[in-house]
Amino acid sequence: MEGLVSGGAVILGLLLRFGLPILMTVLFIWFLRRLDERWQREGTQSEAVRPGQIPMFGDLRCWILNDCTPEQRQRCPAFIEAIRPCWQVHRHGNGNLKEGCLGCELFKGAPIPLQVKTTI
């Protein structure tokens, strides 16, 4: 009987010593793979609009967002030059944005452009 109890204790000790770390490692790997799959899905999404983000190009333009009249649209440089984003057209001569552009939902919802680092 003592041999059975001591054998069971040895087996339990081995399971705790080796089985528990292996189980924790397997669970950690499973968690990391799920996280990686989620990030891969988010990264491969096309330029889809995320919740709370207003599309920069599409059907929504600043003159639609601001509900401009046809007369205002004809005088607006952003309407005339509709290829570029409106805040780029409305920049001051020194390159600064107009105050109205900084608070605009269309400007705040625009994606941040990637910067390419160059080495000299």
C-alpha cells in the first residue's frame, strides 16, 4: 500500500512539475495565435471605415458635411479642386491649417498618412 501511495505521489509530483508548465505554455501559445489572427484580420481590412471614423474620400465631402449652398460651393476652392482633401486646399500660405479645419469631423476622421524614413 505504501508503494502505491509513494508511486502516486511521484506521478503527481511529475505532473505538477512538468505538466502544469506545459499546459500554461500551450494556453499562452493559443492566446498569442488568437491575438495574431485578430491583428491579421484588422490589418487586411481594406480602407474600410472603422466606427467613429468619417471617410476622407467617398460620398462625404466638406461641402456636404457643412451643408453649403450651391453659391458657396461655386466659390469654394475645395469644391473646385475636389481631388485633394479640403484641408489641403484651405491651407494658409505658410502651410498652417485654418482654425475651422482643425475642429472639422472630416479632418479628424481622416487616416494618418504613413511617413517613409529615408537614410542619408
